[in-house]
Amino acid sequence: MKKQKIFCGAQGHAIVADVFGEGSPILLAHGGGQTRLAWTRTARALMQAGYSAIAMDLRGHGESAWSPSGSYQLDDFAMDLLAMSDQLNEKPALVGASLGGLAGLIAEGELRSGSFTSLTLVDITPNMQPVGVAHVLDFMRAHLADGFASTDEAADEIANYLPNRQRRKGSESLDRYLRRCDDGRLRWHWDPRFITSVTNGKVGQSENRLADAAKTLKLPIHLIRGGSSNLVSVDAAQEFLRLAPHSTYTDIAGAGHMVVGDQNDAFTEAVVSFFRRPQISQRNGDTRDD
């Protein structure tokens, strides 16, 4: 069973989410430039495993509201995650990919400890490879101004960005990731001011800040790395495990930075297996103190 629900973000803006199931909540936060649709298969598997998977559109992405003030710093996304947590009857587990993971790391490790029952970081660590970061940003900046004439043009751009994946046809639900603008052109379904914030260095944070946040983490942690990631090296993953030695670590073979889309079955199996561990299951279902 899936239902759409509207939450309130930290700025009072609408956060749209798909809620799968009715068990202990697991909040799914996607990466920059994506939407909640990236989690659909994983969310259904979590629902079948007895959880309530809440796949959200981050501020400025998908159907969630754009920030009135153009506020897209990492702290803004982190505060939205805390706001989402506060609106649930139970403390949720958090699964965050890329930007969603960075926001979760700051939310739990710096802003407010104890907001989540566990933290799953998908291909994100304090120390990321500059070449990989530049590759992501180049893709997001491409066609920012001119957009696309058709979904097939957008499909070509994705194929160039992810050559290891089978090329999808433009008609295969890609229109859900695009918006038709007043000039008739198609553009990605996110606020262009988001990538401007990234370019101006407002979203990216220093390695030291992220490392300090990682050191404070006391809750169960699951670091999932794409085996072929160009953002998170094996050395970076091992460094994170030194910062948070109680973490569980999974390396997904055949996956790049877009782990969820590259190897969804293996990723979902790793996520579900983590939540089924006795020490994690006991924490899921934590009720509010107030």
C-alpha cells in the first residue's frame, strides 16, 4: 500500500513523500538532482519486510516546494530531515544517498543527536574524490539553461553520464523527472538555484566538519559504497570506519555512485539485512519521549 503525504519542511514549505507500509518508519532521502522515485523498488521491498518506507522529495526537488529564499545549503537539508523526524510518531531510521546522506550526517552528528534510530549512508563519506564530484556537477550543470526539446534528448544525456547502464527510452517514465517550462523546453525537476548553490560552494562542506560529525555518531551506522564509485574510494571508506568504528560496511560490486539505480537488488538486500539485525530491530520502534 502506497499513499502520498505532505510534510512541513524547516522553512514551513511543503515536503512531498510517498509512504509505503505501516510499520516502523524508515526515511529515504535521495541525492542531489534526484526525486523520491529513485527509491520506489527499495521502498516496496522495505514495506514487504514490515516497515514503513517514507520516500521524500528533498526541498527544491520533485514535487516538494522550492525554497522561497533559495536556501539550499547543507544545513537547510539537514533541518528538513529533523523536521520530518519530528512529524512521525516514532523516531525513524534514515537512509540517505549522496546529498541525503550528507544532510543526515550533519543532522544526527552535529545538529541534534538522537533524532534517528540508525543512519545508512549510501556512497558518501567526509573525504570524497574531487574528480567524482566534478563529474556529478558537470552532469547537473549541462543543459541547465537551455533544457531539452524531448525526453529522448534527456535520455541521451543520462546515457552519456551513466554508460554502464542500459540506455532507457525517453518515454519510459523519464517525463516524471522533467518539467515543461513556459518556453516549451523540458528541464530537470529541481530548482536551478540548487546547482547554483553547489557551484558557489554553499552545499559542499569541509572534510573536517563532516569528519567531526562522524566522530560523534553513537547510533547504528551502515556505510554502503558502490564498488566502482568515483566519489568514495576504498581508502575513504576505511577512514570513515576509523572515525565510526561501530559501523557496518557493505561494498556493492558493479555499482557506481548511483548505487540504488545501478544494483538495486543487491542494495535493497543489504539494506533489509541491516534492519533485520536484532540490535537494529530493537531500536526500530523507538517512541517519542514527549
